[in-house]
Amino acid sequence: MNRKMAMRFLLIFFLSFTTSLVLGQKQTLFIDTKYEEALAVAKTEKKPLAMLFYTNWCPHCKKMKSEIFTDNEVVKFYQDNFVCMAVDADSAEGKDLRAKFINQFKVTSFPTFAFIDTSENLLYCNSGEFKKEAFIAEGTGALMPENQLPNIKKAFESEPSNPDKCLKYIIALRLANLDATPVAQKYFSTKTEEERFSEINWKVFSNGINNFDTPEFKFVIKNKEAFGKVVSPTRVDKKIAYTISEVLKSYADFSDTINYNKKRSVAQSFELRKIDSLIYAFDLKILSQTSNWKKYQKVTLDNVEKFSWNDTTTLFNICDTYLKEINDKKGLSQAIIWSKHLLSLNESKDKYILATKLLLKLKNYKQAAEMAQKGKSFVENVGFNADELNALLEQIKKQS
């Protein structure tokens, strides 16, 4: 064999070897499959069904598909123990499956893995990107009867006063993205008020009570200092703020003013400054979304100096909103005061432009020109482009 033929042979061998490696790495686990077909196979093979809910835009899903679902050890473990299927959560079938199991688990992040038995009962659920060892460990855990939701539920219901059984049930429900508040309430109904002040009971409360409009949450608010001694004031404050924020956010995100206002009044009754600050932030959000500018103006006039006086981002956004949406002379005058305060905290090109435009909207041409000139000097001193401020100066000249 001459040198040329030998090189050609080696090239063909290399290409064949590389191709075999690529083909060997092709995903063979969690392939898109019709649910009914996968369930039928699970019944025939008498194995649990492992369902992956993914989306095409999820980077974590893509990484697991390319790195984890191609691993031989992972493939063997899951194929030996489960019937696996995948579904695009954004597809019609994915939406139907999410609706079908809405009372057993909720798909709120990606990837989500749901393990169900052949009677379509949820055994175990988890979400997120997993490395190889962790993903095998999750599957191993899902096979263990003591980790399966029906057994965890049964254990708790047989002894609802047991904090460990209660906490295990709460965590399992949370992994399925379900509200564990009723479970925690059932547990606390077995305890006296004095018994509630313990580390384990704080864990039950912190993980289980997800609604601040409950007797249990109000009890913690009333006994905030006492619980602070059991755990720490920081942990208590974080739990209170997180719960209120999550509940109000769920209504503010969808501009649900009726339910938002109901919950808002409960939160406000706690009379805590940190809570009032949260309410203020959500008020601004929902009033902006609903274009209720009259109330937006009242809320900001009453609360800016209390809650956002030194919060430059929030205060800038409020001033910008006044520029775009508020025409009341008194309101604009106040926004100008706020914009000047912003500049006193930290000068910037955007703040000078905003202050100038507010003055211009109020037709205070003299101060507008002075503000634009100050802004121009500042911008040129730091080496930035002053075109926008020059344009404003020209506009002021024409209008004054």
C-alpha cells in the first residue's frame, strides 16, 4: 500500500469513527411520545411512567438533552426502571397534559419531570437541570416507596400531629408546585399556641403556609418577636416579606384588581413598614398596568418620600411616568422636585434630559434652558455626546 492510499484509508477510518461517535451520542431517552402510547407501554411492562415537560426555548432542557439523556449510564438506568416520554409543554398536547394533571402537579418551570404509576397517580415530581449523578439519584428516589407521594400522604394522615411526617408531605407537595397550606393548617390544629414556638414548627410554617390571609400567618405577625427568638428576626422577616410579595405579585401580574385589593387590605392591616413598602411597589405596578393615572398620582405624591426617596431607579421611573402620563400642574411641579433630587443623588445624562423635559412640559422655559445647559456641560465634561441636550435647547428657543 503506497503512502497516498494509506492516508486515504486513515481518513475514511477517521470519518467513520467520528460518525459512529456522533450517532452514539444521539438522544435516545425522553423522546417525544404520545401520552396514551407511553402509558400503554408502562402498563405492559409494569413500570412507572417518567414524563419530561420541556420547551424549545429552555437552555436547561437543551443541555440535559445533549449531555444527560445521551449518557449510557443514565439511559440504562432510566430504561431499566421507567417508561420515558417527553412532551413540549407549549404544544397542544403539552397544554392538555398540564391541564389533565393540574390537581396532581403544576408545570411552572423547565424542565419538569413527573413520575406517575400506571393508574395515573403522581409518585414523585421535580424540576430543574440535573447533572448525571443527581439525575440518577432523583430516579432512584422516585422508585423508593417511602418517597412516593401517596405513601407520604398516607403516613401524614395517619399521624397529622407528627412534624416530620408533615414536613415531608409539605416538601413533596412543593416539589409538585402545589399549595401545602391546608396540610400545614391540619398539622397546626393539633398544636396549642405555646407548642408552636419551636424550630421544627417554624419549618412547618415557613414551608407550608403560603397564604398570608390565614390564622396561622396572622399568629406569626402577632408574635413576630417571639418567633424571632426561636429562629432569628431575619428569617421571620424574610418569610413574611416573601409570602406577601408572592401573593400580591400573582394578582398584580395579571392586573386582577379585585383580588389584589382584597389581599392588599389584609397585608396593610399588619401595619409593618416593610410590608407597606411592598404594597407601594405593587400599587405602582398595577396602577400603571390599568392606566389609573389619577390614583397613581395620589399614591406617589403620598409615598415617594417615604419609600423611594433614595431609590434612584424607582424614582426615575416615576418621574418618567409623570412626563408621559400626567398633565396636572401640581403633579408635574412635584415631579420636577423629584427629578432635581435625583440629580443631587447622582448626575447622569438621562436625568438631565428627564428634568429638562418635565420643565418643558410645564412650560417653564427659563428653568428648562438652565437645566439643559447644565446637562450639556456635564455631558461634555465626561466626554459623552450632547446631541439630545442640544436638540432640547433648540426646542426651548423655538417654544419660548
